Amino acid sequence: MPANLGGHAIHGVSMWLPWEVEVHEANAVELSLELPQDRRWPFGGSARQQGSKSAPGRCG
């Protein structure tokens, strides 16, 4: 794998790819990402992120 953050390659490619918004509510968000299987990231796969706030309001 090529180095992609300073001299390290362990950070993957998810920070440079567009995430899909699966859930967008007043106090919660859920994102998903299909990872490529190519020279940048030979493993493929998927990733999910969830975030929420305990008080209603804008989730940012």
C-alpha cells in the first residue's frame, strides 16, 4: 500500500471518499461507505459511522 498520510499507509482511504448519509435526524446521523478493492485499498469492505446527541438539536 502506498503511504497516504506522512510516511504511514495504515490510515486507509475512507477520509478521501464520499460517505452516504443513511440516517439524518434531529439528534442522530448514520453514514456508510463502500471501500474500494484497488491499489489504494486492496481489501475492499464497508464501514459505518453512527453519531447522536442526547439533547434534541442540530447534529453537526
